[in-house]
Amino acid sequence: FFLCPGILVEQFVPTGPHLQLYSPKTHSWTDLTHWHYSTIYLFFLLSGITDVVSHSPLKLPPGLERLSLSLALLVEGLLFCFRDYSNAVLDQHLHSLLAVAIFAGALCAFLEVFLRDHIILETFRTSSFLLQGSWLWQIGFVLSPPWGGPGWDESDSSNLLFLTMCFCWHYLGALAVVAANAAASRCCNESCQLKFGDIDVELDCGLCLHRGKKSSSGTLLPESSSDDK
């Protein structure tokens, strides 16, 4: 739902199209860049709504939230692939690498429609999202350095090779973040058992369960005998 302000900002900033797609006066499209981002926000908004509704009492088909996420990523990737880069080779190369991360996430989300709770797909999807986010920051640093001055040299072909390597390093960093998060979660969720006489104290995420040795080895509910029936 936080995407609604994003759509409104894209449309109603002073230089925005103000919901006007085509100008009859100039016989041309009206600022398609803002419409480009508004479309991306719209599809992710639909994905978010589907995700929320899927956890409500309403009975939605299983996997519909993953399908809507895959569709949103597919739309994002297509729009970045076919936008006008005005012969800016460096800009086009940066967004082509971004599209790789986007389509990878879309493929994983689509496969999760049929393979629910698949740890490999979930890990790959998470890492692709981290890669997409960090690479957007890299694009900003290359095209519009925060310290001012012009962007990188468009005519230097070695920049393309370096940025491709940099993209691989970004993904390595994303995998490191996922691995660190998994290791931390495992350490926090592992049970720590302390024994005091005939009592076991089990600590699991801050929850203490006291149980006797006899009750832990026996059944939870004793079977009723034939005389009690």
C-alpha cells in the first residue's frame, strides 16, 4: 500500500503528466518516464494486495500470490529492457544487468507457484531481490555520483567489463547476506537443554518447557483400557 504514494508522486510532481497519457496539442505521448515507473508501482501494488488477501479468510488458489509477484517482476523487467536509452551504451548496459536480476527473481517466483516451500528457490529468489536493490544503488553511483560531477565515461569500453564483474561481486555479497542471515537464524532457533536432576529445561526462542523424563518418553495421552469403555 506504500506504493500508492509512489504512483501519486510520479503523476503529480510539477513535471509529471498529471494522469495525461497523450497530448492533443503536441500530438505526442506525455512524459512516458513517469508512466513507466507508475506502471511498475501499479503491478507491485496488485501483488501486495494479492499477498495480503491470500492470508485472509478468503479462499484464494494456492500460489496465486507468487504468480502475481512473478507477473510484477516480469512487467518491471520488460519495461527496463525496452525503455529509450538514447544510444547511451553505459546506461543500457547497467539496466540490462538489472534485468538479469529481475528476470531471475520472476522465474523463481513462478516456479514457487508449483513448488511450495522449496528452500533452494526461496534462497535464490531472496538473493535476486538483494541483488536488484544493491544494483539500483550502483546505477545511481555510476550515472549520477552523489559527490557531484559527471557520470562515468560512456566511450570507455573497459567500464562495461568492470561493471559486469561488479555485478557478479554484488551477487556474491547478496549470497553472503543470505548465508549470514541463515546462520544467525539457525543459532537463534537451536534448542539449548539444561538438566537439573530429573527435570529437563528446554530453551527454544525464549520459551521454557519443563518436562520429566518419564513423560517425555511416554505417550502424550494414555490409551484407555477395555474396562473403561
